[in-house]
Amino acid sequence: MNKLVRQGFKPVDSHFKEDGQRWTVKEKIFLGLSPGDYFREQLKNPFNWILWVIYLVGTPILIARFFYGLGWATHSSYDYPWGLFLSWGLFTMVPLSASGFMMGTTVELFGRKDFKPIERLGLLNGLLGYFFAVVFLEVDLGQPWRLIYPMFVSLGPAAVLFLVAWHVATYLSVQIAELVPSFSEWMGFPRAKSFIKSLSIGLTVAGIILSTLHQGALGALFTYAPGKLHPLWLSAEFQWIHFLCSAIFAGLSMIIVVSTLSKWFMSWRCDDEFLSTLDKLTLGISKGAVLALITYLVIKIIAVAHDNEWGYLLTGWGQYYIVELLFGTIVPMILFTFAIRRQTASIARLAAFVAVFGIVLNRMNTALVAFNWKLYQEIPHWREIIIAIMVYATYIVVYRAILARMPILYTWNDKTK
Amino acid sequence: MKKFDRRKFLKGSLAGGVAAAASVGHEAKAAHTFEGYPDSMGVLVDLTKCIGCRTCEAACNKEQGLPAPDKPFDDMSVFDEHRHGGLKRRTSEKAYTVVNRYDIPEQGEPVYRKFQCNHCNEPACLTSCFVNAYTKTKEGAVMYNPKVCVGCRTCMIACPFYVPAYSYSSPINPIIKKCIMCYDTRLKFGKAPACVEACPQEVMTFGKRKDLIKMGHEKIKFKPEDYVDHIYGEHEVGGTAWMYLSKVPFEKVGFDTHLGTQPVLSYVKDFLAIVPMVLCIWPALFTGFHLLATRKEARKTEQQKSEE
Amino acid sequence: MPKKLKKICGAAVFLLIASLPLQQCFAQGPDTVVLETLAQYYDPVEFDHVMHVDMLGEDSCATCHHHSVGTPLVDENCKRCHEYGGETESANCEDCHPAQRFSADYLAEIEADIHLYHEDKPGLKGAFHQKCLGCHKEMDAPVGCQDCHTRTDAGDKLFRSGKYAPEPSESTAHAH
């Protein structure tokens, strides 16, 4: 697509073609190319070849998971009920999708309109991340058709997971609403856009409330098993604060990561406003991220002091914990600071990638590695790994499809004929 | 502004609803003193008497209609089985109770331990279930309702004794499998569970929990050289209906002695209490931030209006 | 002595001598006791009472019968209250140790009896096994279940043993 754009092709960015005709929905979906040209472009992309392989291998396994059950597809056991689907799909993807409320708050609530070019990317990242977290959940649940039970059939309101279920459902609605303007621009529904705009502060505040609570709740889930999670990773009083604080810089770093990937691989779709302001915005986001990082580091140390766990730091697990903090928190913090002082966006981008890696490490450690630390170590089943890769690949495919079409990376040209 | 009010109303109801729900947290502050319903039944397991005959396992299998075991119940080679990480047998979807053998060098003979759901006073499984699938009956049994279970398996994460098993082998109706103290067939009618009745050595005594605690302390007093001076389950994780007496230290026969006396709920309460706070404080707080952050714009708009 | 008196004396002596084994019988209990009250999964037990009496000695009744046949107690704990306890109405185990130890009725009975000290009195099954096995272990006597009573068909079914043994199976799910 990059080559086509260099050759002068202009993908759909308004309701009207050059000659004044309206684009049809079908034409919009094909980006203004003929279907033949479109599919030829897709075949040229090597990333798509990898996706084809993933789908060929993964689809039968995913379908079979529902016929043979979890015992066949995973290593979920009586001792280790939660495996890769939840540790990766839920516990890791949700904090990385905190970008929605971060960007919404920055632009709408705090009035920082200068972040507007990147706002929609943050919102989309949030929506898709949560949506696919639910997909992962459905793959993991023993009886996925009963997903609505905690909402309407049998309520257990005292449980933390009840809060997570309700909040994720409500927050998904909020995020869909926040992306309606983008969708309605693309489809041409101006009334929908203005309706949502009128709710914008309410939606943003709802988003902050819901995000605070469910990001924290995911951490609180582990306080149900205080004896099973290694003391360094567990803090009965502060677990939820740790998860909330890390979600903040996870979401911010993820925006930097996604915007970087968009710049590298989808620059044909980005407009000048996006590309020219991106470096400055990246550094602006870095400031937020580094504040959250230093806070997180300090509250993690406070938690160790609070429970008097200094002795554990000298053990093997302790050294692993220090490595996690080092690479997940201290290194990105130093890199971000350096980038801000030198006003170098590329270093900030590196920092963001490292911070995302740190979040992945922390969540996987909490949910899988340091969980049941007194027992044997659980390794996910190869089928579990393939299904997880496949669902994540679908997330990327959908992400890419929306970025290519809807006005996220570019501004919709609203000119009338 | 009308739309803003509607949204606020929705938020308020959600806040109110969750606040009402989270007010369980308020009750829970007194929860660690909950000693069970007054006439709650219990079982005192005297491990000094267990000979490892596995009749209890056989009786449970029959009473609960469980599938055929891998080996006959009189096959004692099961005591030598080990699973992942060298661990002994545990409860599974086919066995609600298991007996394990512990070879302790100081004892002349092996010590056996029967293991099943302990029917806690403040069960962690019940606390963690978001579809309210668990109930602590007034007879003392912790029951499970498979009709509402979604299969999230949080109860398996929460149970400090690693009791609930999940029927992973079933794709259509996987559910939790655990001891129900023979509630449907016996406990409801005041009868002892099948394993208690079947045991030839009467290792288990069935009666009111509060009476069993007294009985247990009497037994220890009567023959102090035969027992460790502790009833396991009297206070652990807030107290359990199934309690144990042992001659050897409990950690040597597979008991977790680091569980503390707080029910698991105590560790979650701090977060649950915050929920209504956030729901009620965040709206005003962040609307306030918004007003502060946009004051320059507001001033400009006012200026423009006054100029017109 | 007149002939009639001699006859009477002879008969008396004869009776006296003949009754000795009978007296022994009544003094030492029956030769064999068939324990069948609890027989369900196992056949009734043919308990060789006289062998146990011969092995442990005449005054050893208290070993099993506590103080219920009037013989002196050995256990200090028991002596505290029952040193002068004396005989009870019956020496049969099942007349004190209930067959249905955990029935709702019996539980209500012991709860209602506020003067009952031995609340934890085992039922018949527990009493037999605790008493017998305890001693058998010390004396290196048989301790296997089927050494004393063979399993019935119902018992084999319960234990999934013998002809009810399960087939070794391969499952598709991996071991948990």
C-alpha cells in the first residue's frame, strides 16, 4: 500500500471521490481500490503469509477446543485452573488497553486538545484490547454460553470478578460510544456523532471510574489466594493499586508502541497532521508514563517494606523479582527521562517497547509463574499457545482493518461537493 | 444538561447498586468472628485411628454416584502414586475424598490422612464466586449449584486447601466436583455422611461443630501423649466444619500450617471497601478537575459573550 | 453311710464335678460368638472367644469388656471412676455400643443426656475395630480386613474389586 500511495494512489478519506461521486460502502471497505487490486495488495504483504499459516494451523485447534473441552486444549489443572488464555488474554491485554481512558481523560477532561491527533488511536486500542480480552475469556470459560449469568441470571455481588464482569461490559459500551464519532464520520451519520459529543464528559468520567475499579479488581483477584502467590508479587492491601498504577503507564506505552507501528507499517494511511505531531506527542505521553513509572516503583518498594519481605529479595525468586522491576520499571524510566531531556522521540519509543515488555512480564509472573510458587511450575500446552497466538493474530487483523479504513490515523475530509 | 443528568442518574444507580452489594464488606468486618450457624454440624477426624483401608473412598464413590476409579479401592498401591512435582493424590472429578499415606521415620507405622472439602465457616470459594454458586447451608455443608456455574474457576484459585476439581474432560457441561457432605441424601435429614458411617475404625465423629471442638479438646486432655495439642480447623481460615486431630505435627501429614486464622475474605475486604468510595468520589473529583482545567476556555467564552 | 445317702452324695459330687465345665462356661462366656449385626459388605465374624480368653488369662475380661463383667480394671483413666463399678446388666458389646452410631435418633439421645460423660463412645463397628485391631497390631496378629471377615458380593461391588474391578483405561485428557 505504501508503494501505491507513493505512486499517487489516494485511499478513501472523504465521502466523495475526485469526480464528485459518493463512495459506496463496498468501495470504502476496499479502500477505493477494485476488489482485484485489493486482494493482490494483500497477497504481496509477507505479514499476511504468516497470518495465513497461523490461521491454517490454529483454526481447527480452536474449533476442536469446543468439541473436546479444556482438558484437551490446555494444561489447566485442578492446581492451576488458569492458564495462558487468562494470563495473557485478560491479565496482560487489559492493562495494555488502558489507553482508552488515558487519552479520553487527557483530551476531553483535562482539555489538552494538542493530543487530539492521537486520541482516537488510544480509544481504538482500548476498545479492541477489551473486546479481545472478552474473546479470550470466552475461549477460556468452561461454559462460555453462560457469560451473561453474572449479569442477569445469578448474581454474586460480593465477588471481585462480579465487578470485573460488570465493569468490562459497561466499559466496552463506553468505549464503543467514544468511537462512534469516528465510525459515523466514515459512514456519514452526523447526528450520531453530535449525540455522543454531547455526552463526552459523562462518558469520560464513567471511563475513569470503571477503569480505576476494574484495573484494580484484576489485581484484587489475586488477593483471594494469598498463600499461593509469592509474597513479593502479592500485597494484600496494595495489589489493586499496583495493578492500577502499572495500567496507567501500560496504556500510555502501548499508545506509543501502536503509533510507532502505524508510522512504520501504515504510513500510507497517516495524514500529515498525525505524522508531523507524532514525535512531540510521543514525548508528551512519555512524561505521563515516566510519572506513573516512578510512582509504581516506589509503591512496589513500600509494599515490600510493609510486609517486611526484605529477606525474600535474597532468594532465587527475589532475584527474579528484582530483574522484573529492573527491566520493567527502572530501565524504561531511565530511557523515558533521557528521551524527554534530549527531546528524542526514538528513545522514548524504545522505552515504550521495554515498558510493555515489563508489563507482560509482571502480569505473566503474577498469574502463572509466581503463582503456586510452592508447587511445581506449570507450562502451557502447545495447543493453548497456538490458540492464544491465533486469537491475538485476529486482534491484529481487526486492528489493522479498522486503522486502514476509519478516520483514526487521518482526519476525515468533511468537505461537501 | 438534561443528558448529563441522565448519565449521572445511571452512574448513581450503578454506584448505589454496587455500594449496596459491597456493603457485604461492612458485614465482613465482623466476619472473622463468624463461628458458623449455631446448629451447624461438623466432623472430627481422628487421624490416630486411621488405618488407610479406603472404605471411606469406596462409600463416597457409591453414595455420590461417581465414575469407576482407575484402581479398586482395596488396592493400596495408590499410596505410592505421585503426580506432578512429586505430590501425593488429591481430590479430582472422580474422587471427592482421598486417603494418603505418610511415612514418618519417627513413627513405627505410617500415618494416614483423609482429605476432602473442609466446609469452611467462611468459604473462600463462596466469597469468590460471581454467580453465587456456593451456599453455606445452616447444617454446615458448603453446597455448589452447577446450574449457574460459568466455569471461571476462581473458586479453585481461592480455595486454600486446593479442594475443588473441575470436570475438564466434559466439553458440554464441565462443572466443579467436590465433597458436599452428602447433603442431598443424608445431611438434610440429620444423617451422617456416607464416609463417616462406613469407616470401620470410626475415625470420624459426626456431631454439632461446637460439641466436636469440646470433644476434641477432651480427647487431647485425656491422652496427651497421643495427640498434638491442636485441633486443625478450629481456627484455620476462620474455622472449618471438618476438623482434625493428629499424633504427629500437622505439616508432616500434608496440612498447610501457614494459613492463618483469617478467612480468605479478609484479604479482599480492603479492595471491596474502596469500590463504593471510588464510585462516589471520582465523579465529583474529575468533574472538578475538568472545570479547573478548562477555566481559561470558560473565561474566554464569557468574555466573548460579554463583548457581544 | 446308708445306701440312699451314698447315692445322693454321689449324685451331688457328680453334679458338682459335671457342672464345673458349665460353671467355667458361665464364668468365662461362650466359646464362639457370631458377630453378624453389622454384616453387609463382609460376612459375619466367627469370633473365637475361648481362644482369646485362654491366651490372655482368666482375669483379663476387662481388656475387652471394660468393667462390665465385674473383673478388676487395669487402665488408670478408667479406674478413676469405675474402680468399684461392678458388673453391668449385659456383657455383650452391642448392648452398650450402638450399631447405628450416627443416626439422627442416637445423636439426639446423647445430646439430650446432659449427664453422659462418654459422649464420644464409639459405635459397635468402631468399638470392634479399635479394640481388636489395636491389640492385634501389638501382638502381631492378623490385621488385614479379610483375615477376620471375607467380603460379600456387595462388598466387592463397593470396593470395585474382584469381578467388579475397573478396566484399565486410556483417557484423551492428559494427567492432571
